[in-house]
Amino acid sequence: MSSAPVETASAVRYTGRRAMLLVAPLAIGAVAVAVTAALQEQPWLVLGLAAALAAAVCIARRPVLATFLFFAILYSNAATVAVQVHGLPFPVAAGVAVLLGVPLYRHVVLGHGGFVIDRVFLLMLVFAVLQIVGVTIAVDPVRSMQRVVTHLLEGLCLYALVLNAVRTTTELRTTVFAFLAAGVLMGSVPLWQQMTGTQDHSYGGFGQRSAGEFKAEVTNSPSAQMQARFSGSLDEYNRFALVMLALVPAALIVAQSGRSRVERWLALAAVPVIVGGGAMAFSRGAAVGLAAILLLMLAMRLLSLVHVGLFAVGLVALVIAVPGLGTRIAKLEGLWTMMSGETAVGQPRPDSSLRNRSHELQSAWIIFKQHPILGVGPGMYREHHPDSIAWIGGTVRAVPRQPHNLYLGLAANHGILGLGCFLAIIGVTMRGLMRVRRRWRDADPELANLAAIFLLALVAHLVCGIALHLSYERYLWVIVALSGATVLISETRARTVHEPIAEP
């Protein structure tokens, strides 16, 4: 049996009128950019016009390019940067979604594939309904509804569109390469900023820096050198570190199993850029997540001890080159002190960040116990936090706080029903990926590796969720959506070759 995936949808040819139907939305978007440039007198938008027209022509000849561009722009956060940093009108930036219309039209209309939904989509629909119900009990319904709208757009709608747009192994591979390309762009800028000391230069919005400098050395000297924390194209460094961490398994797996030598070498070259760029966020949670990912890849036999050893050597070299990394990670010792309750002389003491997060976790737990069924409503933890934090004797800050924990945050905002529904979504998704990997490990190693890539990306989000709440949720849901697409491709191919799918 051939190991090449069966991709019946890709047999549709795009010529003549069909090509025009695909290109027309992009051409209209290019005209919109031109009109905007003329009205706002921003010459750089003219370059956007030229790029859009060039992309339209290329997509007409090679439609899979639309998939690549959509996911590269989505993951790099380029559209948001264009709006927030360069003043691009939101409707124009939102037009990037038109790119996903190309594969959608290809599969749903031309390929007669129909619009499909799966169990995960239904669970996400239930999750959305629970959030809408939660708005009715929120102390600030308007703000709470804004969070629901965000979830509907970045979660439910994104999942449905991606599930129907990515239906072949080729398109699935394309999304991985788009993510890696975005990761190289996102990681190279913070690395350059660190090496050149140009942390005050935003580099077009891809070199943002959040507040949160720390001393690069363990000392109480007021003249100690301060180390900046970089957040790349996002405006939050811990989230940036997670987004980069989720790409590490993809780069490592493609570096070993890419179809060609060029693919393998390019993926290998992307590893230090992605890891190094993400490290410039100096996130302790991401460091723990990286260790967990490497151990899991070793257990799954995706890496050997030699690979892990070489990776460790590279990490040691990075720590030596950037001393602030060692200083930052060393502060994790205070976490053990805080958890054990030991306060002996000489014991490392938790820093203010760890103490504050401990208070926020306790606050989330109290809120959950007071509102166990539906929680306090989407995004309403911040409104109830001052009362609960004062009750446990913590410091009430003027700036609204977040729970800094995915699971307690969901419990506080959505109650046990919302948390249970979320965990069901993740559980069904991960179970499906494990089945795909087991089913095609020998018959189609490429599809099995793609399943492993998305499975490990989900693990990265879940591990880092111990220290991060649910924000920038499109990064999580796009991985869930591509996982669903992987399962759908596996089921379609199994039916095509008349072989049953393995049961767990």
C-alpha cells in the first residue's frame, strides 16, 4: 500500500472562470487597500496593494498559497500589528480571512465536500452557550459579552472554518510550514534586539517590549544591569513565550522527517531561532513547558537521548550567552519554598511575582467556591478579584488582575460546567490525535507525525496553562481546529482505502 495520502479534493483544477472566482475577493481587498491609502495618505499601504495583487495572481496559479498566507499571518499576529501599530483600518486587516475562503470554496463548492462539523465543534457550541448564559449573571454584561464575542470569532467560527478549509495532508503540511515561517520571523527580531541592544526599537511592531525588567544578576546592588523582556509581535511576554514554545515540536519533528533534505535543514535552522526568540521573553513557565515537551518527545520516541543531549548543550550555550536566563530560571527555587512553607534562614524566598500569583490563584479558588456552577460570567474574575484578594489578606492593586491559571480561571469565570466542557473539548481532541498517530505510524508516518505535532502543541498550552489564563485564545483554538482537521483527514483516508480506524 502506498504511503502517500489520498487527496481527492486536490484533484479539482482551477482554470478560467473558477480561477477568477477565487481571485476576485483578493483583488477587491487590494482595491480597498488602495482606496484607504489614498484617503489616509499613507504610502506604505500602496505596497500592501502591490503585495495583495501579487498574492492574488500567485494564488490563482497555486491555491495552497492562500492557506500558507492565512496561517502565517494569523500566527505571526501581523494583521493585529498592522492595525495597532500602523493604523491599518480594522475591516481591511480582517479581510485576511478572505484567504481562507479559497480552500473553503475549493472543498465545499467545487469539491462537493459539503460543510462538515464534528463532536468537538458541538462541544465548543455548548461551551459558547454556557458563556452566553454566564453573561446574564455578570456584574458587567457589556464587558462580559465582549469576551463572548471574542470566543465566538476566535474560537467557534475559526474552528469551523479551519476544519472545512484544511482537508488534505498537503494543506496540513502547509499550515505547519506557515507556522514555522511565522515563528522564524517572530523569533529573529527579539534575538536581534538582545544582541544589538536595540530593545527600544519596535521594528515595525515585531519587536514589542512589555514592562517587566529584572536584574540580570543575583545582586542587591542598585547599579546592577537590568534585562528587558521581549514580547515580539504580541504585547505580553509570557504569552509570546508560549506561542513560540508550541512551535518547537514542529521544528524538531520536521527537521528529522521532512520530505526533502531542504525541508529538514530549514526546519533545523528554525529551531535555534524559535527557541532563542521565545527565550527572550524570559518566561519561567515556558522553561518548565520546554522541559516537559522534551521529556514527552523522548517518551514518544520522537527524540533520542542524543538529540536531547545536543538540545541541552544548545540551551546551556544560550544561558551562557544571555546570563539573565539563568538568573530568571534560578528564581523558581522560591516556588518550592512557597509550596513547602519552609522559611529557614538561607532558604530562597519567592519573589513578588510568585507571591502575587499565589494570591491570585487563591482568589480564583474562592470565587469558584462562591459561584461553583456557572461562575461569575466570562471575563468577570477581574471584577470580583478585589473583594476575594482582600479577604485573604493580599494587596489590592489598581490595575485589574487575571487569575494566571487556565483551569482556575475557567472555573472562576465559567464554573464547573464551563471547565468541564473545556476539558472535554481538549480530551476528545487529544484522544483523536493519539488514535491517528497510532493508526498511521507505519502506513503513513507523515500523517502520524502531523498528529504528534499538534498533540505536543496542545500539551505546551496545557502545561503553560498552569501559570497563564486564557488570553489570545485564537492560538489555542487554531491548534484544536487543525487537530480536528487531522482526525477528519485520517477518517476520510481510512474510508478511501477501505481499512477500519483502530479503536483505542
